[in-house]
Amino acid sequence: MLRGVCQAVNQAPHVARVISPCSATCGRVGIPGVGSCLPLGNVEQRRNTIVVKRMYPPRLPKQGHRPRVRSMQKILQMVDVEHAHPKPDIQCILTDDVEGVGNRGDLLYVKRRLFRNYLYPAGFAKYASPENIAEWKQLRQESGEERETAVESVYAKMTAKKLFGMFLPVPMSGDNPWILNKTHVKVAFRRMYVELTEDCIELPDEEITEPRDLEIKVTINGTLTVPVKARIYHIFKDQSKNVPPDLPPLFTYVDALPS
């Protein structure tokens, strides 16, 4: 016996939507409510919806007679599993800066799992209800946050932490004289899988013509400047002259940027 509720869909007698009140007690996969409803302890209750139709619809009975359903007309074909469709993202308002998500006061869409398991329980976000959106707009207008200037992007702090924990090796020619410039540093960053432009690179004021340790400053989005430690070493065309440089770990995890 099916322990569920059948509803007609589009007034078609051969198509039905089966709603399972408790899929946790089902004895079979995909068939709601089959088996005895026994308590299984701390089990999450779900409402699953499966749309089925008869492969061989029965004929309409005569007026006053009960419909006669043959065995072949009891065969059901699955049309859709509505509860298996991906759920839409949740619109929320951030109440604090969240790395990789957004800044305080942002109105955005996030994954349902992220919102329910992390942002909302931790107090970093709240539902974007009409009342909260109206309050959010009023606060932004009063605090003057409706500005046209560019602000830090969502990933600016994450990028800054990566760069701050990086040690940049800069190979330079040992056969020809050279003066360090921004193009050399840009290529060295590219070798470390970091793509940037020369405009955001700041070198020391003095000319550098010999291997040494130095500090390079990188500006992110024109607002956040991060110092990156680097070491220049020589490489030669004659491979026998090349000595492996003594380098510290190229990447170190940084929990927070220094104030």
C-alpha cells in the first residue's frame, strides 16, 4: 500500500504526483512510503515529490460504474523527480566582511549550504526579507556608503594574504650585466603563477645590479599594498656553473595581514 498522497496534474487522470510524507521510513529507494513506518531515531524528515504517469491509461467508465483497471494499466512510468532539482541560491545581506564571499553590507546570492551552515549561524549574514532590504537601503543612504569609487573586491584580502606569505625567487643572467626592472619582476611572478601588471609593482629606489634579498611592494586594486620578500640569484648558460639557490619555503600560510 502506498503511504502517500496522489494529486492530479493538469487534470490528467493518468498522471499523478506522489508526495511522500516521510521518506526516511521508506523500505525501497524511489518508492515513497513503502514499508512500515518505524521510528529510526534522529532522522531528518523530508517531503519528496515524484511525478509518475500510467504507461497504458485506463478507459473512462460509464456513468455510474466504477473504473476498471487492468494489470497492465497499473504500470507507472516516472516523469520527474521534483525534489532532485537543484535549489536556487539564497539572497542575503552580509553583516560582516567574509573572505571570499563579500564585504559588510553587500546584498548578494550565496549557496544554500554556505548560508545555512556557516553565514547565518555565525551571524555573518541575514535573510534578505523585504524589511531587511528596506533597512539595508536606509542604512547605506544614511552612512553614505552609496559611493561610486572602487572598493576592495571580494578576493582582494585573499590575494593579499597569498602574496604576503610568498617568497619570490628572481633569476637573473650571470653572463651579462643587468639592472633590475619591473619586467624582470613581472616574469618572476608569472613563473610563480601570479599574473599582474607592471603598474602595481614598486621596486626599491636604488638600482639593483647584483644578487641580493629585497622587498617588493605590490598594490592590489589601487588600494591595498602588500610587501613581498624576494631573492635575486644568478643563472648561467653553462649549466655546470649553476648552483641551486638556497631559498626558504616559497609559500607560507598567513592567517591574517599585519595591521
